[in-house]
Amino acid sequence: MNESLLVMKYGGTNMQDARAVRHSASLAARSIREGVKVVVVVSAMAGVTNQLLKLADAAQSGDIASANDEIAAMRTRHFTAAQELGAAPDSDTVREIREMHETLRQAVYGVYLLRELTPRSRDLIVAFGERLSAPLMKLALEQDGLRAHHLSGGEAGIVTDTHFGNARPLPGTYERIKDRLSGLLSAGVTPVVAGFMGETEKGAITTLGRGGTDFSATIIGKALSATEVWGWKDVDGVMSADPRVVADARNVDVLSYGEVMELAYFGAKVLHPLAVTPLQDSGIPLRLKNSADPDFAGTLVQAQPRDEAGHPVKAVTAIRNVSIINVSGAGVLGIPEVIASVFDAIARENVTLLMVSQSSSMSNVSLAVQTTDAERTLNALRAGVSLELKVEQQDHVAVLAIVGSGMRGQKGVSARLFTALAAADVNILMISQGSSELNVSVAVEAEHVDEATRAVHAAFNLGRSVTA
Ligand SMILES: Nc1ncnc2c1ncn2[C@@H]1O[C@H](COP(=O)(O)OP(=O)(O)O)[C@@H](O)[C@H]1O
Ligand SMILES: N[C@@H](CC(=O)OP(=O)(O)O)C(=O)O
């Protein structure tokens, strides 16, 4: 039998300070000592990605003083962590962190001089969060008595397209990762890869979208035919609802790739929406585990769902900051070309539609989009469709979704959802059901989304172990 290989991903919370990094390293070390080969993939320290985005914006708007203040604060944070992990002032780790901060400072100064922040330069800047974490994890593994080597996403072989900010791996990436990491692994060295980032074929740094370190880990898992990919979290795994909203949310022990994608798409912050896609062909399992309780099995994500009779829904989730764009125009919208022009205009803008509904009279189409995309959507529609159409925007909306493969062919699930919302006095603005029958989603007023989530969670009895 082949020896086991695990890809272990550590998020921002698990990298937030020296103590967290040391603990994270000890979790990897435990498996390595049991004879398992491990590839470690790290995120930026908690809060660093947002800080980098903020300071890049400050530089673009001419406020180089506050950008430099933020860089200095981050630098102190990384140096303190290195020192607390035992790095000497003249060590490689300290030198590398100093050099990276210097390059970051220069890149940010370039943005300030040009007053221009392109998606490409934003990616270069924002990826420093992960690049700065990797040497800290390498150091912690070495302090634990292991041999380790850190690499950027590009150095590890992650090659992407040029969609800066939301890049996708190119097919050749899998071979390349195998080439780059196999030698280290067979020499007994643990690779520590900076997550969230890759590079184009020409070597420009790209990022994989917010939360993209999960995606890096599964890309690497596929490339190396890993036994499993483990995502270490600060929660027990995927919960039946956001535990910050629903106090009695419970861990879901098994989910299918499809179910977890729906949950991530509809706002469950616990996983990148595309993270499972590299695993789908091979059936490599993904496990989400709590770093504070490593012996707990967590959530196993695999090809097949595991349904329990009488529990069609496994989790309820919500996307906030949504807007509804209403397109209306009696008589005009019924014409197929007009409908096509609405979707064409949106497709050109690359806007993600969260929900779509069309009235049966065909005089009205409602589109739910992230509020950050609303203006672009509105402009595209006004420019690209018939003048006779009226386009309106409604803000302060949220989309709530129930997810579970047990809904397939089950009657009464939507009725139960609507009854729960009505009893909680929550008005429904839009309704949609995926044809896969993995989810039902509703748009509600944002101010009611938390109470709606709690009401739905209770109505489907999710506050208990949801699978046998
Ligand atoms: N359904 C859910 N299951 C688990 N966690 C959820 C869910 N919805 C939202 N969350 C939140 O997601 C957080 C974990 O995601 P994130 O902070 O991105 O992890 P990390 O950065 O450590 O990888 C949890 O702390 C939890 O509050
Ligand atoms: N640091 C990146 C990538 C990431 O995956 O982070 P985390 O694992 O902390 O969610 C982000 O904040 O988007």
C-alpha cells in the first residue's frame, strides 16, 4: 500500500500569532511522526489580508503615511512572531521577513507614485500576507525537530490564468506541483506552501479569491494524489449554521462535495466555494477539523452524501449585503431577445447572479447580486437593454439558503421553510430552488436574516447531530 500523504491547510486564525503557529506545527508534526507525509499550506495571519487591501487603497488615494504605518505595524507583528518562535536576529527567517517587507514597501510606494492600483498590483501586494506566514511555519516545524522548506504558490507549481483577484489553475499546474514537491517529500522535507496565491505563466503573482488557501490545498492534494486534505479550523467543521448566529449549531459529520459547494456559495465562510472542485474527479476526501480538538473527526466531505431519513436539510446559511435588481416592462420582457439581452449584459460584466426569478407574465425579472456588484449590473443593463425597460435597485437584502441532498424528491420541505419564516414574521422577497434540488433559497430583508436563520434552524431540527 502507498504511504499516506496529507495536505494540511491552516487558516488565518491558526496562524494568528506565535502560539497559534506553534500549535499548528505540532498538529502536522504529530502526523509526520506517525509516518505520514505532510504538505503544509498556510494563510496570512488573521486580519493581515484585509490590512494589505486597506493599505493598498490608502496608497492609491495618496495617503502614503497611513499605508506606511500599517506596514510598520505588520512588520512588528511578523518579527515578534519570529522572535517568539525562537528566531535569532541574524537568522534566515528574520532576514527573509525583512526583505519581504522591504519589497512590499516598494510595491506600495509604486502604487502611491502612480496613484494607480491595478488588479495585478493588488494581487502582488495582497499575496505578501501568505508569503510572510510561510517562513514562520517553517521555523515552527524546525523547532519541533522536523526538516521543512517554504515556497510561494508559484514556486510550488501553482500556475494560473490571468484573472487577477480570482485566478484559476491551468491544467499543467498539477504536473508541475508534483515535480516541485515530490523531491522534497521523498527527501523527508516538509513543504510549507504559501496559500491563496499562484502565478501566471509569465511569473506575475495572482490570487485565487478570498478564502483561497482552501483552494490551494485541494489543488495540491489533487496534484499529489493525497490520501486526504485536512482544513484546520477554529470550529468543529462545517456547522448546521454560522455558530456566531445560531448558538446551538451542530457539526455536520458527512457532506458531499455538491452540498459543501452550495453551502460555501450561499455564504458559509468555512470553505472557499471552489475548494472541492479539484477533488471531484479523484474522490479524494476533504476533512475539516478543529485545531483545538484534533481528535474529533470534524466534517468529512466526500463524493457521496449521507442522508438520514426525516432530516432532508443539513444546514442553513446566508449571504449578506445583497441587492435585488428588478427589470420590468410590460410586453417588452416577454420577447426572448429582450431576456437574452438582459443576461448578455450581465455576462459581459462577469457578475455572479445569486438568484434569478421571472414572473410568469414575463413582465418582470428579478436578479439578486452582491451589493458590491449592483452598480456595475445596473449600468450594464441600462447601457445594454431596450430603453422601454425599467431597472430598479433594492438594497439591504440577504439571501438565506437551506442545503441538503435529502431534499431531492421530498415533498413539504419548502412549505416547512415558508411556514417557519411566516411564523417569525419574515417577509420573502424572492424564492428559488436549484434544479439539483440541493438547495432552496429565499431573499429576505437584511435586518431579519439572523432571526430567520434561527427560526429555520429550529424548524428543521438542526440543533442536534444531523446524521447518524
Ligand atoms: N456553516 C458554518 N460552519 C462553520 N463555520 C461557519 C459556518 N458559517 C460561518 N462560519 C464561520 O467561519 C469561520 C471559519 O472560517 P474562516 O475564518 O475563513 O477560517 P480560517 O480563516 O481559519 O480558515 C468560523 O469561525 C465560523 O464562525
Ligand atoms: N488570507 C486570504 C486567504 C485565505 O484563505 O484566508 P483564510 O484561510 O484565513 O480564510 C483571505 O483572507 O482571503
